[in-house]
Amino acid sequence: MKTTLFSLLIYCTVSSFLLPAGHGQIRDIEPSNAGKTSSAMIRELIHNAFLLKARHQGDSSLQVLLEALRQSASLAYQEGIDTTLHYLSQDLDQLGFASFYGQIMKQALQYAGNSAKDRISLARLQKSHGAYLYLDDQYYPAMLAYKTALKTLPDDTAAAVRQVKAGIFQGITLICMELKQYDQARKWLCDWERMAQPITDTHSRLLINTIKGLISRQTFQIDSAYYYLHTAYRIGATFKTKDTFSSTRLSSTVAGLSMILIDRQEAAPAMAMLNNELSTIQEVMGRKQKQGYFHYAPENILYSLRFAKAYAAYQLKNYSQAEREVIDLLKIVQKEKKEGSLYQLLAAIYAAQHRFDIAYWYQQKFIHIVQKTTETAESRALKEQYEAQKNQALAQKQLLIEQQQSRLREQKIWTGGGVLGILLLGIALIFI
């Protein structure tokens, strides 16, 4: 289902800013440590990170900022913590959530801990980490990360706070959709919509309509899905620039809308829309690569668009193109749930060409994966239920222990008080 949903380490020491293979090393910006205070060295690290970013070496810039955050945290240098966290959260929020960036997020959150005073930047980073976990199918840890971010945010209506909240509500809504908790998904969406009223920001309006459309599609309200997704697409068409922020949100809209169009037997306009969007994504990726973000690759977005393109080719009876698209996707896809969808589409493609032996083989592979993932999901649910019950039992035992300890402390105080009273009484009797 995620194919139409939300679209979107290691760090180097200062002495060797390692880049991906083939991109060389940066050694000409090492700070001279002689005679410098720790805070001055950290400020120079931050300055060097800006230099690397200006030189279009974005990944190295992130690594240096992470090192500056680590040193700031170890020295309890508050200005360094908040400054590095601010820039890390902003940069990571604009990147595709590859494992490289996910590890940087995780490390940064560990370093910052509870010491960060910039609560907006901390919440933004927690939200980005939630998105990374969501895209990695870790739904419950992702939900925890999002709710932690929500608690971290200050309670005000500033634009920066509203923007982070939008991402949090979006993420929780998508997780609820993955878990087929559609009532909860609508609740979180309504909470965001009420908080954002009146919605004047184009990105917010695109986001709200896209999620409404995806929920409608998942609940088989096809006309409503078409209305919301088409509205979102028209909003997206007003964007003057194709930056990373706008392109990823519009791509999820295009992926959802194209599937609706194909279901409505309008595969030709869907194909044209998909080709245009894939071209845009490639342009964005090219710009990111030139900026030195070599790990940027919005895999989920690319997969959803290419899967829709294969489906459109199938509907247009261009079976050879559809087959090529699916086989290419099978070479790069790593998750069984996506493999299952690809096997199902391949079975339909071969059946349409009367190649029933191959179609049957792929259909059986699809059924096997469905059964396996269903059993895995049920096992995971049972395990989570068991863990929840075990944690609840442990909490009750802990409470009981604390109550018993409290009673014992009171008893000791009472006993001590009684002994003291007897001694005082004895002293009083002596002096009478």
C-alpha cells in the first residue's frame, strides 16, 4: 500500500572527511587545535561544515555537523548543541531517507538527548527519524518517534511549529493507514486540519487533499479519491519551483492519482503524467548529487511511480514495456510486500498474453508471499500484545514493590518515633 503513500551511519572524524568511493577526501580544512578553546574548535567545525556545503559536499557537511554536535554534547556546550541541531534538522528534513541519513538522525538524537533547548529543531529531527522508521516498515517505533516529537514541540502557533506538526500528523496518519486503522487516520488528519485552519499554504493544502484521497482510495471510495487527488494535483501544478520539498509531495499525489486514472480506464493520461513526474524526480536527484548528497534517492517515490507506469503500460496492452518495468523493479526491490505486488502484476501481464504457465508460476509466488507476510504480521501482533502485557505486569509489580517499600519506610519511621518517645519519657522521669 505504501507505493502510493508518503513519499519521501557513520560519521568521519575531523581529520578525515570521508566521501563515498570515487569522490576523494577533504583534508585542507582541518582546524588547528593549538591554543584554541573547546568552544572555539566547535565553532570552527560548524564553519567548516558550511564550507563543505558551499563546495557541494553535502554528505560530508552533515558528518562534520554531527561531530560538532557530539563534541558539544560531551562538553555540555549549549550554543554548539542548539546550533548544530538546528542545521542538521533542517538539512536532513529535505533529504530522501536512506539508511545513511537515518543513522545520522539516530546518532544526532542520542547526542542531543534532553540537553537541547531548541525544541523546534529537536522535534523536527525526531519527526524526520519517524519518517525514516516508517519508510523502513518499523511502524510502531515510527509512531513513538512522531508522538515524542509532538510532546517536544512548544505549545504555540508559530509558523515553524505548525510546519513540524504538519509532518507529524501526516506521518501518524500514514502509519494508521498502513495498519488499516482508517478511523484513527481520519482523526489525526482532522486534528491537523483544525489546527491549520484557515489553510493558506499551498504545501499544506496539497498535503491535506493528497491524504484524503489516499484514505478514500484505500476504503474504495474511488470518486472521492479522484476528487481529492485531482485537487491536490492542480495545487501542485502551481508550484513555481521543483524543490525537494514540493516535488516529493507532488510525486505521492501523482502516484495515487495515476492509479485512480488507470482504474477508470484512463491509462494514457496517467502514463503521460507519470513520465513527466519521473523526469522531474530525476532532475531533483541530479541537483542533489551535484550538491554532494550522494545518498539521496527517494526509493519509495521512484518505486511507486514506476509501478504505476508498469500498470499503465499493462492497461494500454503494451505488455513488453510493462514486463520490462516490473522485472527492472524486481532487481532493486528489497521488501516482500512490494515483491508480492510485482509478482501479481507479472501474472496478469503473462495471462493477458496467454502464457498461462508463467502466469501461474508468478501467481503462486504472489500467494506464497501473501500467506507468509500475513503470518508474519499476525506473529508480530501477538508478540507486541505479549510484550505490552508483560510490560504492564512488570509495571504493576514495580508499583507493588514501591508501595511495600513505602509502607516499610513508614513503619521504620513509626518504630523509630516510638523508641525516641520512650527515651524522652525516660529522660523526663529522671529529671522529675
